[in-house]
Amino acid sequence: MARITPDYFVVMIDYGNKGREAVVDPELTRANVVERLRSGEYQNVEFVHHIADGLVEDVTHEMIEAAEQAARESEFAAIRRHREAA
């Protein structure tokens, strides 16, 4: 019988004097984390780790860059829709 290995993201949020919180939800996908970063739901992120096959990968910069790109694309699409409607 094959052993199931977990695959999930850990998002560490820094609340300053109030402490830190690790958001760990095995159902969150890469797209979910990127969207939460893009929307501002996750702020003051200390790091984002991807846990898979017993290994930890720091994907902080990759995820933040993906969120910034998604925000730019969303903003561009809104401008384009506005111009087309005019």
C-alpha cells in the first residue's frame, strides 16, 4: 500500500506585537494562496512554504510575484473593459 504524503502550503503572517500566525490548510492550492495575497487577505507575510514529499520549499518570492502579476492583469483587464464600454 502506497503511503500518502501531504502536500500543502504554510503562510506565516506577522502581526507585530500581537505575534505571528501560521495559516495551514491542506485544501489551499497555489492559486488560493496567490489570490489571498493579491486580494490583501494575507498581509505582512513573513514567508510561504510549500511542503511536499517530506520536503520544505520556500516559495515566498514566487507567490508574491504571481500575486503582483495577477493584480496587474486584473487592473489591465478592468481598464480595457472600461475603454471598450466607452
